[in-house]
Amino acid sequence: MNLVESNQAKNNSLISEAALERTQYPYVTGTSVIGIKYKDGILMAADMAGSYGSTLRYKSVERLKPVGKHSLVGGSGEISDFQEILRYLDELILYDNMWDDGNSLGPKEVHSYLTRVMYNRRNKFDPLWNSLILGGVKKGQKYLGMVSMIGVHFEDDHVATGFGNHLARPILRAEWHKDISFEDGVKLLEKCMRVLLYRDRSAINKFQIAKITEEGATIYPPYALKTSWNLAAFQNPTAGAEGSW
């Protein structure tokens, strides 16, 4: 190999390595997503913030999307990685439709697919920095599950990502029931989102509600909650903290 060929080989190697650079730190992120089963299907809620580090840079980021005929997905974490996941799901649904055999993927199959994608990327040390909620209804069967960025997954009657796991799920355990109506389900999600707004610095007072039933998915326009910052805990947040840093 002469000098020119050697330099060309080195350049090709550098280009190849550059093309395989991993995202090792999430830049623009979304916070909690909450999902519950209700009487007729699945309800989800997520705010519309996109945080650049600790700065609430973007305030109209949609993180709830329909998947095919029977499913709805919500994602927290790195926004660009979530967009990549949506691209994967578009390809999956397109491939499924191309069979034209009268069958379509249900929420259980889509959730299984997402668990394999997240676990596969984790094993390549190239994770997608997201936690996902996947819900849907097919043939009268309601399904709701979540999957983390390393492929940990489970199914439940109510699920949450991010701070929602710590702040919203205790509320859901206390107040959710299997025959909850759409109206009461929305009120319950609003209560959870209000608590997250008060306690999660990355949450904003603008969010979306989405539902999916046997008839299909509906994503409602964003709206804001009424809040009160006159509570005693907000008036004097350092009370009782004397002597601490």
C-alpha cells in the first residue's frame, strides 16, 4: 500500500468512526407522561415542554402520538430520540399495512416491539434516551404498558414515567378504579399534572390529553390548568430549615 492509499484508508476510518458517534447525553428533553385505563379505553397526559438542560426552551412539543389503528404512544426523555422511535413505528405500521391481509398490529405487539428496540440499543451501548408508554384497544381488550430506556417493561392499569412515577402514581393508586369514566379520568389526570407542575421544575402549565378507544385515537388541543401559588408551602419554603445550607 502506497502513502496515498494509506492516507485514504485512514480518512475512511475516521469518517466511519464519526458516523458511529453515540448520543451519550440527552440535550432537549420532555418530562413525565401518565397513562390510565378508563371505562372505554386508555387516557394519557403529557405537558408540552422541551427543556434544553434546565432551561424551558420549547413550549409546544407534542409527545403523544397515534400508532396505527389501535395504539397510542407517549414518550419522555430526549426529544430527538423520541422522533427516531416514531420513525421506527411509522416503518413498522407501513410494513404491516403492505401485507394487506386484513390484520393489523395491536398495542400488545407494538409494546413488545418497543421493548426489543430499547433493549437492543441498550446492548449496543447506544441507548435511546426515552421512557415510553404504549396503550391501546383492540377487539375490546384494553392494554397499557411502559418500557424504559434499558428495556425494562411491564403492563399495568396505570403507568407513569419520570417524576410521575414518584408523584403521580400514589395518587392513582388511591383514586383510580377500573370503571372510571372519561370525565373523572380526565379530572384525575389533571390532578396529577397539577402536582407535577408544582413539584417538577421541568413541567409547564400547558399539556395535552389523548384517548384511544375501539373507534380510534383522539388527541385534544393543549390547554392550561388553574393553579394557586398562595399555598403555605410556597409562601415560606424555607420554614423549618434553620441551620441548614
